[in-house]
Amino acid sequence: MPPPLIIFVDGFPFSILSCVNGWKGFEVQQPLQTGLGYSINIKSEIFGGHRADDLGFFNEWQLRPHYAVQPPGGTLERASLLIERIYYLDRIVHRAYAMLRHQVCNIPFRFVGYFHEAGLSVFSPQFPHPTIMSRYPALKVFSLATYAGRVADGLRDRCVYEDAKRAVREGFPVLAAFEEFDGAGHSYGVGTPEYMDRVHEFVGWVDDLVKTFRSQNGDAGEIFLFSDHGMANVTEEAELDIERTFGRAAPDRYLYFLDATMARVWLFDPTLRESIASYLQSRNFGRLVDDETRQRYGIASRHGGDLLFLLNEGIGLCPTFFGRRTAKALHGYDPTLANQQGVFLYSGPRSEAARMVSAISVIHPLLDDALRHGGSQ
Ligand SMILES: [Zn+2]
């Protein structure tokens, strides 16, 4: 069997597939239910079969296993509280800190010592777990990481297309990862004219890659195209101010991290568990994720917090530890919802098996098999 062509697109929703004319070359076109969380975890499951509990991270930022406790009411806390109150001062100080030390997004300074950015992209050369990229060194991989520091933002997906096309012509097994597409949804909103321009540009690239592959290999060989999640427009913002109700977060009481569509809370004072849980449960813009669901998605460990609060689709947390504005569209809600579904497209001799694909857990073994039989070792 000729080496496969694997196309990954970050954040392409199944809901937009019906707006697309093209991709006639794929016999299988169906929705894909992905994981609970963000791309950093979902991609690790797709390309390596690893879930958050195996990886040791859930989302980009994690509670440090060991940290120096800041004395409550100390100078750092007082200075941080003052900075937080003055918007422009807060922006300037965060920017200066990023230049002098490292990026801390919008994390309040009094919490900076308690969290670290441990989440690593599966495409990073430092990613420490086995993946299809590490197991099949002949696989030509084109992703954001390939062009980091060499090509400006916004132009990297085009480079992925051009270089992937060249590698397909040369007969290599190819993984073309279009990771900038996700940003179009966040910046413009799903279905807007700017977003649809990006969709049509991407569809044109895919049609050309498929044509190149088929003219090279005829009907033989497999082509996969899939995304890691869908996207929903944000219609409402919600604020989650836990400290207003429970007092200052501190490592002898509780700590929390605000992501775009979820909040993780770690409890150190056991007497707070019930009251914080029922406070979160009673918010009308989200719900606590139960233990059974966390087990099912492989996020039972403490990386997901002792309490994991998930927002309702279409609501953006604001502010978060990433910024004081929400995006036009977001993902990372309940993965069973229609707008959160990604896509799975397939062309090749295993259509029957490919039609059975409905969840990401089966993609990694399928890709592994395709690469093994596609002469990639
Ligand atoms: Zn995204």
C-alpha cells in the first residue's frame, strides 16, 4: 500500500461541513466526538493515544506539585491586589514580566508561583511520550512547530499546504497539520464572511492535496482528514468570582484557575469542599463535571482540579487567567454537543472500518495501522 496522507485541521467543526462544496474525494464524511478539554490534550490522544491522566497535564497551566507558599497579606499579595485593580497598570506589569521572566498570561501575580505551563504540544520536539511521529521517523510532519520562528503568524498553514504537496509528490507518508485554522474561529466567529474565506481557502488546499495524492497513487492508498473539536459562537459572558464569596484564595484554603470555558478548583481546607461545590453547582451558566464523566474522558487526576466546573456552550468566562476579553467563538465545552463535534473524513480501501469511527480513541490505532501498512517504518 502507498504511504498515507494524513490531514489534521485544528478546530474544524462538523457543523460547517454542509457549507463546503468539495471534498468529493472522501467516501466517508462524518462527525467526530472528541475529548473534554482543549487541543493540547486532544491532539495528544489523537497522535499518541495519551489522555490527561497518563500525560500529567490537563490544559496548558497546571498547579505546581511543589511551590513556595506566599505569606497571606505579605508584600507580594498586597502589591498584586493593587495592580489587579488598575487595568492598564496590570497590562503593563504583565507585559514587562513576560519580557523579563516568562509569559504568565493574565494570571494574577499573587498566584504566579502556584502554577506552571506544563502542557506541551504533541508536535513539540520535546514532547516526551511516544506518538506516530516518533514511531514512524519516515513520516514527513508539517505543523506550526515546523515553521516557528521562521514564518510569520498567519502564513504557516499555507507553508504546511505547499510543503505537504511537495512531499506527497515525492512519495513520502505525510502528516499535514493545519493548526492556524482554529484562530479564524476564535477571531472572527463561526460562519462570518472572514471565517468562510478561511474555510474555502483550506478546502481548496485539501482538494489540491487529494488530487496530487490520487494522481500519484491512483485508487490505492489512504487519505485521512480530521479535526480535534468543533467551535461555537460566544453569545454571552459570565464572571466567576469565587473569592467574592469565599475570601482570598491561598494554599491553606483553596486555589483556582480560570480557563476560557472552565474553572479548576483545588481544595486544601476540606471544610470548604461542600460549600464551594454547591456554589459552583448553583451557577446558572455551567455545571460541575461529575467523577464518572471525568473517568470516561481520562481526567480523573488532580490536574483537572478537585472540582472541575464547565460552562454551558456559547458562554465565555470573563475575565480568565488568559485575558480580560472573551473570543468570538470557543470550544472546550461538553464534547457531546453538536457544535463541538469535529470532522472525520476518509478515502481508501478501509471505508467500512472508517465509517465506524465516531470518537477520537479509535483514530490513533487507525493511523498507526495505516502507517505500518503504508511502508513508513
Ligand atoms: Zn482554539
